[in-house]
Amino acid sequence: MSQSSPVIALAGNPNVGKSTLFNSLTGLKQHTGNWAGVTVACTSGTFSQEGREYTVVDLPGIYSLDTRTEEEKLAKDFITSGIADCIAVVCDATCIVRGLYLLKQIEELTTQSEDLLGHLFLCVNLCDEAKKKGIVIDFDILKDTLKIPVIGTQAHKKKSTQALKEALASAICADFHISDTDISDVPDSVASDVVCSSDISGPRDTWNPNSLAEKAVSYTNPNYRRREERLDRILTAPFFGGLLMFLLLLLIFWITIAGANYPSSLLWKLLHSFEEPLLTFFGFLHAPLWMTDALIFGVYRVVSWVVSVMLPPMAIFFPLFTLLEDLGYLPRIAFNLDGAFKKCQTCGKQCLTMAMGFGCNAAGVVGCRIIDSPRERLIAILTNSLVPCNGRFPTLLMLISFFFMGTAAADTKNAASSALVSLGTALLLTCFILLGVGMTLAASFLLSKTVLKGIPSSFTLELPPYRKPQIQKILVRSLLDRTLFVLGRALAIAAPAGLFIWLSANLAFGDNGLFWMGSGVPADSQSVLSLITSFLDPLGHLMGLDGVILTAFLLGFPANEIVVPIILMAYLQTGHLTAFSSTSEMFSIFTANGWTFETILCMAVFSLFHWPCSTTCLTIRKETGSLKWTAAAFLLPSCIGFLLCTCIHLVIASL
């Protein structure tokens, strides 16, 4: 197949550093993580070497060409398509035999075609980790046996990346002849970066992966796995593993809550301070009053609210969550929960997709591609929004803080009291999260026993090695790739939503039609927002809520972050969101409008269990290709939330 530039495919087992190599080669920011299943789609980029451009394709991880999952089929189809001019098989230097098995399968395919013969390349990655563990690889044996280019790399090292670029370019442009690399000026610690084969002439030998690994790999520390095995016995123990998960979740939420309160307040004050200059600017332009109000008190103020309540907690939560990824702890969580999901007739990998949902439910839905069984993948998609995404956390945190309002402790300046309140808030939030996890298991069990019957499938769950976190990489990936990405998407939705909210609060129906409330309307007229809330009042009261709260959730369909601003706007009937200096000030407004302990509890439950946002629904439609299953994913959490809130209301009313 003719290409404008040579195509290099990066193939290999999951979690061997393909995406990190891809990022190093191309300069892109493909998401990486220390667990299998991070890459679920093909990603392409380019790099230049000696004036020529090369296209690199990062394929999803694949253990074998006997594929089961969609992403494995995607990788196999690309490997067998003939599009790639070179297939670089990336393997883990700490467990090279698994990569050799995949290389053997691909080699058997390439030998069937003269066009593909020789277009193979072996990249032994993670050489630095191998050296730390006392693993020594004889590259000469690999080269002499395989008769293909072989290079050792450390994906995060610039010198290693440059050596890989030169080797790949030579492999394609010089009939796979790679000249010897001068490593005389390279320190011993990185010498393995640039070792590559120089003589690959001659026929290929018949080899077996196990025997080749035994010949090429030696160990100076045969017990290097002992420490990791001891840690695994502790972290995956039935009781202690579960306790540690709870404590880690509690710690992360506590740090997030304690660290985000003050920055959120400062950010809101900063953004709010720009309103006066904006009003002056619009006055200078002689803009109509309705336009000024719509853009400043509608669009800008709602956007300011979303930024101030989302950015600080995300900037703390995402790095902490990414830290667990880099450490290799997430797959251990999946291992601990595998038994519970198996009892629900589903797949333990669902735990990983559920964890992705904490950041964004849409990302969790896409992550369900790592699940082999179509039935189990669909169950994971339908139940993913039963755990709260980042957009729901601000509302949950606010509601939980209201439980402490009896002593106004949420706004206390005393450091000790503030720490206790933060810890108590984190504990309650953790309990709500565990409720979401429990409901995910219950809903999965119900689906597997009714509309999606079946038995749980077997799957390969790799427990990656424990790795030292790369702080710079964690900050860049969590802040740029996650925090700003999620925030940008929320703002793109919040801006038009803010305009719509303002219109619904400022347009009124009277005897003679529709009016803008700022121009003076008949006394008996009602705003569009008031009409909607009045219509939903009976259903809201049945759920322990009111029509305003239900309206806010409905109008918050584009983004969960704007639910609270809508409630405040509707209660105050100001036509725009009012600025607040403290949580207790908002609490006073809510109690003045009939909120009780029951209202707070029911709203917290409904915040946890209600329909997914518009972005997640669109993602579900794309992943399932079905409006029916998209509707099911919308209705499932909504029905759960309705039933739980109604039960809470009826129980409290009967007391």
C-alpha cells in the first residue's frame, strides 16, 4: 500500500510502555498508565529523522493474535493489513518471554508474504527497570537468533528515543541494516539504551520463545520478585486489601476537600471581580441592557461558578488518582473486587472502567473496550454512571457540608475544627462513593440475571510491577490531559447553558404573550423557569425534594456543575446567579426555602444516582451504536435515584 511517509506500527503486550515510546517519538500526549488497557484505540503521529518524515501508529496492547477483545482485534487487523512498512514489537525487559511469543506469531505471518519479510523490529523497553532488578539481557544472542533489528530502550530518556529513531529509520531506509552505535561516551547506567544489532544477514533460524529467553536472559538477583510478592500478599489480602482501599479513598478525598476549599473561594472572588470592568466596557459600547445581563450575569457568572468549583478539586484529585496509576495500584483494586463482580456474573475489569468514571463517566464508557465479552462490556457501560464523576463532586461536597451547619462549622476559621470538618466530609463522601460501588454491583447482578443473562468470562489481568512515580509526568498528564480537558469540555457546555438558564429565568408568559422581565410585565405573569418548577413540584415532593431541584437537574443535563447555580437562581428569582461569600450563606437561603435534613439527604442521593450528562450519553450512543441501550443507560440510574429518594421520603414521613 502506497504511503506518503513510511508507517511504523508499535505492537506489543499491554503495559510495556508503547504509549510512552509513542509520546517520546512523536511529541504527542497520548494517555499512559501503569496498568493494562490504557490504550483502546489506534493513535498516529509523526517524527522526522534526517529530513524524512515517518508515521508512527500506537496499537492497543495485545497478548496474542488469537484475539478476544475489540481493541485486540483492532491491533491484529492493522498488523495483518500490510499498511505498516515496519512492525516494531515492543516487549518488557523484565519479562521478555511474553513479548517473544507475540513476535513469533507476527513473524510466522510475515514469512507468508514476500512484501512483509524482514519488516520486523524488536524493541526491548524498560531496560532501566530490568537493570534495577538484576536482569541482564544479551542482545547479541537475540540478534543472532532472530536476524532482525534489536534495540534496548528506556522510553522516558531522550538519548534512548533518539537512538530508537535512528534505528527505525535505518531499518526502513537501508534494507534493515543498522550500523553499530558508538556508546563510548554513554554512562553505564544508560548504556543499554543504544545497544542494537549490526549484522542481521542470513536466514532466520527456527526458535522457540522459552528457550531463547533462557539463553538471552540472566539474573544477578534471582529473588528480585520477592519484595513485590510480599507487597501483593498484603495489598490483595481479602480483609486488609479492602480496608486499604477504603483508607486510600478516604485519604484522597480528605486531601482534596481540605486543599480545595480556600483556592475555590479565592478563585470565585477573583473571577467575580472582573464583572464590574465588564459592565463598564459594555456600557461604553452602549450595549442593550438585555444583552449585558445575558452575557455577564448569565454566561460569564455561570462559567465563573463552574471554574471556581471544578478547577481546585480536580487539580488535587487527578494528580492523586494518577499517582495510584503510576504506582501500579489500580490493577490490585481490580483484583480485590474481581470476586464480587464474578458473583454478579460480570467481569473484574469493570472495576477499572468504574475507576475511570470518577474522573469522567464518558472516559469510563470508552474504557469499557478493555472488557472481552460484549455482554459484560454492555453491563459495564450501563452501570458506569452509578459512580459520581468529577462534575458531581462539588454538589455532593456542598450537600455533605450542610450536615455540619448546625454549628456553622463548615466556615470556621479554627484550624482544628476545620480539619475535623474536612475529615468528616471526606468520610461521608467515601460512604456515598461506596454506596455507588455497591449499587453498581447490585445493578450488574440484576442485569446479568434478566436482560443480559450469561456466565462470567475469563480474562487476563496483569498485575504490573510497582514503579517509582514520575512526578513531572504525573503533573503534566493529570493537569493538562485530564483537568484542563474536563474543565474545557465543561465550559463549552456551561457557556450556552448559562445563556439558556438566564433566558428561562428572565422570559415570562403573560396574557399577551412572552415578555422580557426587565422591560416590565403584568403582575400575574410567570417566568419560564417558574412554570417548569411549578409543574414538577408534585413529583419533587414525592421524592423528598421540590420542583426547583428537579428542574435544576433537568437543565443541568449538559453539565452537572450548573445544578446548584440553577437552584439558587430559581429560589432568589433574581434572574441571575447571586454571588456568595460562604457555604453558610447558601445554607441559609436553602433553609429559608423549606430545606430540611430530609431534603439534603434526598438531594445527595439523587446527585449520586441520576441520568448521565449529555457528553456521556453521546459517548454511550457511539460505543453501543444503539438508541435503545443509550436510553437504558439514561433510565437505569434515574429509576434507582427516584426509588431511593421516594423510599427515604416515605420512611421519614412515617416516623
